[in-house]
Amino acid sequence: MSNGIISLPLLHGVLGPYDEAIVFGGIGALLVGLGWLSWRASKEKEQRRKKRRAKRKS
């Protein structure tokens, strides 16, 4: 084990006055990205369902 202690400061004040905004912005961007992926998957699922229904009718 090394003698040097590595200091990991908390976010408060490390990146300036807007460090919490940066973190929450990143979390928000992640949530928006996941929401978009979910929306896209549901649209593709709906299209597959419509194709399957169209095959049954013909």
C-alpha cells in the first residue's frame, strides 16, 4: 500500500459554481436518451404489429 493518500474531493465547488447543474444536466440527458430509445422501440413494435395484422386480413 502506498504512503500517499489520494484525495478525491466531492463535487461541491470543485468545477465551479455550476457543478451540480453539470451533473443534473448529464442525468437529464441520460433520461432523455433512454426515453427516446424507448419511444423508438415502441414505434417499431407498432409497425410490426400492423404488418402482422395486414397479413392476417389478406
